[in-house]
Amino acid sequence: MFNIISKLIGDSNEKALKKIQPLLAEVNILENKYISLSHTELKSSTEKLKIRFSNGEDVIALLPDAFAIVREASKRILGMRHFDVQIIGGIILNEGKIAEMRTGEGKTLVATLPAYLNALTGKNVHIVTVNDYLAKRDASWMGQVYNYLGLSVGCLQNQGSLNFVDNSNDENYENNSSSFAAVAGENLQECSRESAYQCDIVYGTNNEFGFDYLRDNMSESVEKKVQKGRQFAIVDEVDNILIDEARTPLIISGPAKDKANEYRKFSRIAKTLSSGEDFEIEIKRKSISFTDLGISKIERSLNVDNLYDPNNDVLSHFIENAVRAEYVYEKNRDYVIQEKEILIVDEFTGRLMKGRRFSDGLHQALEAKENLTIQKESVTYATITLQNYFRMYEKLSGMTGTASTEAEEFEKIYNLEVVEIPTNKPSK
């Protein structure tokens, strides 16, 4: 069975590669045309392609020229010419697929091809890296190529935002010896978040893009939103971000209103109630249900007519937590007190879960029970998983050295096909 599946995948991969050979041939044919151009002529090619797009041509029609232009620009600026397999990788990415390329095959350079092509449409391209260092390095390094061709480059960092600035006063671009010095970020300057997103191509981590989306959703006005949209994303180490961390939630939270006095008041009421008479305990679920007598006692204590009136939802929640804290959760079994703080005890291992707190107000109820300082609750303002965030992009693609093992998941969750790209030199 495994051999049959492998053969099917192999046949599918071979067909995908065979299908794009004509495009590769067109790019190669155009190479000599752009080699012969002066710097001024080559740099003006970007505007010509934008005009062609505005006149109705789509990105597929522009692809051969765009890729040949980037190949020549990269050769002049970085001294790095895209190999045929890198051109193939770029075509796969532009098709909204995953390019599986071995380590060392130059994925960073590959991304410049579809990024440049899609930026010609006027919609910015997001290139997603796994950490701030790589985002900054690639924006600085590859930014030289984009800048040469007239495109702007932004970079998102955890502590701020950057955009590319041309520090070169020298028109002698050939094999620029300062290319690798630029990786230090000398050609990046601080800017606002909004300015970074206004660039044609934006580098950043999955977390930075995701949290900016959440903050935009919390904005009071459209003018305060920073993301222009989510048109096209190229995700590096795509298996790590879209599979391994896919269900990781991004959460923006903050402290709730101080309710310490409320917790203490309901803790005092809970101490006046009796198990079996005023409420029943469901041990397995650690839940409680009040008897009619218990409800009447609580209503008298709170001076309300109906504890379960929709307007009294908050009151019923407070008293239920207070009773659970007083009679269901036991000190030195479910929790311990250390340095005037409540630490949860893992019910399976018996270990202390430092840094963890019971949710939904229960931890505060326990602090009131033990007469400790009641810490404020944390309220979730906005949340989204990485999986749901990246599924919002109009076109999504990715690169990695190991994607074929998760090919089925990529297809099922994201409708992404994995194509294995041959190495530039045969593997030994």
C-alpha cells in the first residue's frame, strides 16, 4: 500500500513539474534580453510591468518577464543568479502551493521571485519567517533587490517596525561587496507600524502578523488599522508554522475590573451554607447545585427576588464559585499555599503548577476563602489560532525542507499542494 501511495505522489509531483517547464523555458529565453539592459533600463522594467497589469494582463502573463528581471537584478546586486530549480520553486509558490526544497537550496532567494511578481499588482506581499532575526536579515539582504527594482520593503519586529532605505551613493551595482554587511540591518530604519505595512513587501514572524490582525479588530476606527489586507503570504518553514503551531492561540488579554470586595462578600455567604441542606456536590465534575432552601438563603443575603433572573447572572456565578472554593476544592489536595499565593496541584502527577491559575474567577474565590490578596482576573479581548489566521489569505504558499510527510494535512486543512523541487546538483 505504501508503495502505491508513494507512486501516486511521485506521479503527481512529476506532472506538476512537467506542467511548468514551458514557463521556465520562457524565463530562460528572456535572460539575455535583460542582461543587455543598462541599470536605468532594467530598473524601469518594473513600471512597464505595472502598466501591463493595469491594462488587463494577469500575473501569469507577467511571470516570465518578472522572474527574468529579478534574476538579473539579483545577479547585479547580490552576485547571486537564480538557478533553474529556484525559478521552478518560485513558480510553485506563485501558484499557491508548497515548495519542498532541501536545506541549502536558497529558499530565501526563491521568495524574491513570487514576491516581486505579486507586488506588481499593488497588493502587498507578506513573507513570514520563524523569528525576528530572520525577518530582519532577509528584509535587509533581499531588500536590496526589491529596492533596486523600485519596490518598498517593510519589516515587523517584536519591539518595533523597520523599512528599507537605500544607503548606497554608488551607481556601480555589480557584485556589490557590501551585500552581506547589509545583513546587519544597516539599510533598515525605524518607522511606524502603519508605514511598514504600506510597503510593497513586508517581512515578519507569524506572531507579529497575527497579533497585528487582532489589534486591528480591536481598533475603534478603520483609520487606526495597520494591515492593508491579506492577499498573498509566503510562509518559510511552513510545516512548523502551519502544522506544528497551527492550533496555538494568539491571545490579547488584560486585567478585569477589581472585584476583590465582591469575592470576599460571596465567600462570607458561602460559609453560612451547609452541604446536603443548601446544595449538592457532584464530586466527579466538581460542580454544585443549590436546593430550594439554599437559593432562598442566598436571595435573602443578597436582597434579590430571583437569583437566576438573567439580570443576576453575575451574582449566581459569584456564589457558585464561592461555594465550590469553600466545599469542593480542598487545601493541600487541590491546591497549596506558598508565600501567600495559591498554587494548583496537578491531579494526576501531584506536582505544583507554578504560574498557572484556575480560570473563570475560581482562583479569586479560593484567594478570598483563604483570606489572601485577591489578584485581578485576566480578560481575553481578542484571540485567533494561527491556522484560522492564515486561512484568511486570498493566496497562501510556503517553503520547507520537509513537507511531504504532512502533505495530506496541508491538502485537507489549507487546500495546499506540496511539490518536491529537485536539487540544483544531484544528491550524492
